[in-house]
Amino acid sequence: MVRKNVARISVPTLRRLPMYHGYLKKAAGQGRAFVSCTHIAAGLHLVPIQVRKDLHSAGIDGKPRVGYEVPVLISSLEKFLGWNNLSKAYLVGAGDLGAALLGYRGFNDQGLDIVATFDNDPRKIGGKIHGKNVYALDKFADLVKRNGVLIGILAVPRGVAQDVAEIMIRARIRAIWNFTSVRLLVPPSIIVQDENLASSLAVLSKRLAQSLQRSPS
Amino acid sequence: MVRKNVARISVPTLRRLPMYHGYLKKAAGQGRAFVSCTHIAAGLHLVPIQVRKDLHSAGIDGKPRVGYEVPVLISSLEKFLGWNNLSKAYLVGAGDLGAALLGYRGFNDQGLDIVATFDNDPRKIGGKIHGKNVYALDKFADLVKRNGVLIGILAVPRGVAQDVAEIMIRARIRAIWNFTSVRLLVPPSIIVQDENLASSLAVLSKRLAQSLQRSPS
């Protein structure tokens, strides 16, 4: 069901694929065997042609009249998204945000396993958060090497973000999921995925201001 | 310094403006009086023409040879982003993620004041998190009305996301900042800003997989 030669996929399409997966898991739970793009679109408030195009970009095509077999479509999406290979990640920063990320139940289903946390706070080191060990930051490089971890999650205060990113890079982490609002300076070989709440808030505020101009409350 | 007639600004530009603001606050703290696009670009690993265009889209132009006066540029950005008017928000969901959002120090500077939290858990109701009261969810509509709150932050488990969104909408919240991975069904007049970690993780994983194909670890 998955074509071999898949062109580069766009970021908006990629961002929608987990939504389709979530919808399909729910449909499977309700005992559904087949779905059409129209079903998926209706469930997610999208248009059917968008769904068909997105799935096609991921190398997945349905059958005319029949649509998609739910379990096959689920596993094709998981394969495309790489969720069948669980990637290990280390989290640095055992504050509230770190705890929130450790407690987020979705990651495991989505191929991410946050195996441990690192912090500098002696009151946290040696403890556990959501069942995961908290280690001293100076153990980071050794443990990355020993466990073949490729992803570092950065959830530290702004002021130390670049320093901790450099510790990650020296430890040969390949991708940094950056939850600080700092723009990190990294070598081109390192992938940085920014989760910038300040940027999102700017978009939200602007949209709200425009909406209030059109129809004041 | 801010032009009156500003065209619709693009989302990527809007997302970069808070970064410029962060850079400028730092420059101001270091006693800098003037900056050029080249300075800003160098500090944020961008190209100068991008910075000049972004600021121009926000209605802000520098002076030839002189550049931008730092304090004026800061206040122009704050005005454009609406940060001089603090918007009140209510958060629903006093779990780890809710606590992380309440503890995030940047929001106040960025014009967002999370004034209180709501939850259904009797052990949390009546308490405080990061100094903010936790109220029972059934008080939500009354308090929104009394305090003129326009923004609702949704940090509840997936299973109740749509129900809580509907409580927000009935209470006449105008914008929902959605930290669940649920695609909410809302009337067109309601602004929804999705903060979807599953989607971001999909992008990160794909980029990592492509990078590992190019240069295996």
C-alpha cells in the first residue's frame, strides 16, 4: 500500500498525518474496517481532497469505491512516520515543563521513548519523575554513548539553553527538540525543532485582535 | 516609527517578531542604543534582508546608516504585537502541563496574564499553583463574564477536550489556545491556536530519519 518513491513531503502535510492516525485509531476502536477520505475529512473538519493528497504524498493510495482498510492505513502511516521504530530521547530540565513532557502519554505511541531526565538540582537527582530516573547532567555524555540516544529534549531555563545544547552536541545527539524560546546556534548537521510558545502566542494575539476589530465583544 | 497601513502579515514573519524582541531586550540590557538589521540577523542566525522585510511588514522602518533606535524598536514591536495591552486568560487543566504553563515566566512580558486555573479534581480546587487560584470548572462561565476574559487555554486530557472547549465557547471565550492533540470543532467566530506536540514530533522524526540516511551515526 505504500509506494516506494515518495517525494519530499511538505511540513503542513506531515503535521496532519498524526491527526489522521489519531482519527483512524478511534475508528478502529469502534470496529470500523474501511474508511474513505470523506469519512476522515468529516471527522477532522477538513476537505476530502486534502486528505487524499496528504495520504498520497505519504505514498499511500486507497482503492476506488472501497477506500482504505483501516488497519492497513494505520500501519502504513506508522511506517511512514517511523513510529514502528521507537526512538530514544533524553530530556534535560526536570522542571514543570519537563514533568509535563514526561507525563504526556502520547509519545510512546508516536515512536518516542523519553528514557531518562537530567538536571543540575541535587534535590531532583537520584529521584524519579513519572517513573523515569533523574540523573546529574554530567552523566549525560556517557549515557548517550552507552544507550545510543539520538534525540535530546531541551526544557531548561533560557539562560542555560545554549550551554546545554552544546553539551548535547558534544555528546553526539543528532536532533534537539527545543522547548526554550532561545534560537540555538548549532552546526548544520544538527536538527533543531523549535517549540516556541512566544511565537505561537504572537500569532494567537494577532488573530484575536483582528477578530475583535471585526466583531467587538 | 510605525506606519499606519500595515498589510496582512504572514505567520512565519509574525512568529519571528518575538525573537527580534527577545534579542533587542538583551541588546538594551547591554546598553546598546542603535542596531542594524545586520546586527539582529547575526544574533539570530538569519539574513539581514529577512529582518528588514519582517520589520517592514510590521510597519517598522529604520533610518539609512543609523538603523533602529533600540528602545523605540522594542516599543514599536510591543505595540504591533499588542503586548502593551495585557490580555487575561483562563487555563483549564491543572495537571503537569497546566503547571508548566502557569510557571512560564515569559507570558507576562508578552502581554498574556493567566489569571486563574480551573479543574475538576477536588484535591486541586481551592489550592494554588504558581500563586494562581485553582477553581472548580463549574465556576468558569461566571468568572469569564465577571472578569472579561477572552482567552481560554486548554490543557486537559484528550478525552474531555471537546467538552471543555464547548464550555469555553458557551462562556463567550473568543480564542482557545489548544494544548491537546484533539482537532476541536468550533464555530467560525472562535479562534483556535493548536499547539500539537504529536505534529511537531512527526516533523522532528522525519527530519532525523532523512539526516540519518544522509550520514548514518
